Amino acid sequence: MKSKSASLIRLKKFQVDEKRRQVMQIEMMIADFERMAAELDQQIEIEQQKTGISDVAHFAYSTFAKAAITRRDNLINSANDMRGKLEAAQDELAEAIEDLKKVELLDAREHAREEAEQLKKEQAEYDEIGRLRYRR
């Protein structure tokens, strides 16, 4: 039973670690998307200052700025989509941690029960030794 519960605990720990990696990876992707969007914002602002036209509807508005706005908006949308995935991944991580705690608790209870049985056997042996000595 010990090897079975130990391997189950190892499996649950591996699952928790994997879920943590997924959460971290999604967080890094969101941060990258936001960083790239901020860089595009700066490039758009520089382009608008350079051309002197900040109205997107203006006929002479920079095509580079229009393309950068589209890319920035796509990055922002991607970051927002990833936030939904992040929330789901965080929920899965919480579930995995809860499962790990349950398995560890069951393992601790099993060890306590085994120890109690062992102490009971030892006490019975001591009682028997005491009875044998008393009879002499």
C-alpha cells in the first residue's frame, strides 16, 4: 500500500507542477502580448507625430499607423482571450492542488492507522511478556 500511495502522491505532485507551468506560460504570453501592444502604441504615436495626422479617418493617415493599430488591437484581443484561458488554468491548478492534499491526507491517515496497529501489536507482546514473568 505504501508504494501505491507514494506513486499516487508523485503523480498528483507532477500534475500540480504541470498545471503551474501552464499557468506561468499563459501569464508570460499575456505579458508579452501587452508589452508588444504597448510598443505598437509608441510606434503609432511616433508615426502620428511625424506625419502630423492623428485622425484615423483622414485620407492621408499613415498606412503604417493603420497596420500597427490593427496589429495592436489583435494583440489586445489575444491577451483578453488568454485571460479566459488563464482563469481556467488557475481553476485546474486549484483542483489539482486540492486533489494532492486529499491524497496526502489519506496517506497520512493510512500511516497513522498502520502505526497504531504496530503499537497495538507491540503492546500485546509486552503484555504477554509481563504475564509470563508474573507466572514465574
